[in-house]
Amino acid sequence: MNTKKALTELNNIMDLYEGVLRKKLPVKPKKIDFSQEKVKEKAKDTAVKKEERHVHSTLNTIPEDFSQMSLEKLGAYVNSCTRCSLCSQRTHAVFGEGCAIHPKVMVIGEGPGEKEDLTGRPFVGPAGEYLDKWLKAIGLSRETNTYIANVVKCRPPQNRDPEMGEKEACKVFLYQQIALIMPTAILCVGKPASTLLTGLEDSTMASLRGKLFLFDSSIPVICTYHPAAVLRNMELKRPVWEDLKRLSSIINPQIRG
Ligand code: URA
């Protein structure tokens, strides 16, 4: 058998195996990974006041059509999605990239910009280069232990904020991405991601950052300013660094931050 044929065979077997596993699992796979339990313990211990935590249960609301999809199938669906009008102007949808199996962190941004739309990859423009530096500072990278995605997968015209209807249409993809890749923690950069993941739609970034939230009652979420906002206003650098240190103490519970 030649290599190409062998790879196709292997892919088919893996698809079949995933299908079997998924039928046996409940719609929302529950994480029973010990390290995750430790993270939850750490999240409880972390120096945040009790009233600052917010529980937002979401993953069990994913419609079955999507909750049964693998990451690959979801990505293919997104590439030809027409659930909102953003599809009409896109060059490429930007699904997400990075470590897709239990990454330490899943970074969630706002939506693709010009370069992302052209390449189909998240955070590859100036804000992305800056984000990569933040990640590196706390031992993370998209090549090894971090997954990067956005609230909306298609570029809003002139990089405007995504509208409510667009976020609503797209959020199911993000939720299914989270359910499939099961990150240890989530870093929301910017307001659209921070308000969506916390469920606190009318909050400001200043009120969301500096706190610890739990997404779906289990995944620690840290919200911070968007790298593009920090590039415009360097005074935001210090609060971002504090947020990154807190994130680091959550994903590395043995290191005192
Ligand atoms: N800004 C975002 O929020 N996401 C990207 O992918 C790029 C820029």
C-alpha cells in the first residue's frame, strides 16, 4: 500500500473510532482528567473574592447537529457557513489554530482582521505578533500548548465590532470548539470574547479584567484587554501583565505567582 492510501485508511479508521466513542459518550463529554480537578481546586484557592466568580453554564446548549461534529468537520462547516451576512465579504473564514488537544490555554479574540481574512489564520497581523509575545512570556505558544480562536469566524467590515446577531450565529462554533478541545483555562482578549464567555453582556473591560470566572461551571476564564487596544494605549500593559500572571498561576498551580 502506498503512503497516501495508508494515510487515507488511517483517517477513515480514526473517523470510525471517533464515531463509536461519540455514540457512547453523552452529548457533552465530561472531563475526568485529574489535572483538571487540580486546576479547579487551584481556581477555588486563587486569591479572588467569592463574589467575583461567576458561573455560566453553556456547553450543554449546543444543538445536536453541532455537538456531534469533530473539530475537522466543524472547521469544514465554518468554511462554507452562511449563518450571518459576514460570509458575503469574506476571503476566508478563520476557524482557529494551535494545540487542539487539551491545550493549557485557549485564547479567544474578537474576529479576523484583514490579514487573518486573507490567510485564514487567527492573529497573524500586528496584534497577533504582540499576542505571541504575551504567550511566550508565560511559557505558552500556539505551536505547543495554546489554541487560538475568535468569537466570530468571518471578518466584520472595516474591523468594526461584531454585532449581536453575528455573535449569536457564530457562538455555537466556539462552544463546540471548547467542548472538543477542552482547554485547561481560557484567556479572553477584548470585550466581545469577555462578555460572551462570562455572560455579562453589559460589562466594561475594566470591570471584567482582574477577576476569575468559571465557564460552564468548570473552566477557569481570565479576561484582559485586546492586544490591539494595548498597542494603542500602553497604559494597559500593566493590567494585562497582572492578568497574564494570574493566568500563569492557574495553569501552573505549583508556581506561586
Ligand atoms: N484580532 C482578533 O480579535 N482576532 C484575530 O484573529 C486578529 C485580530
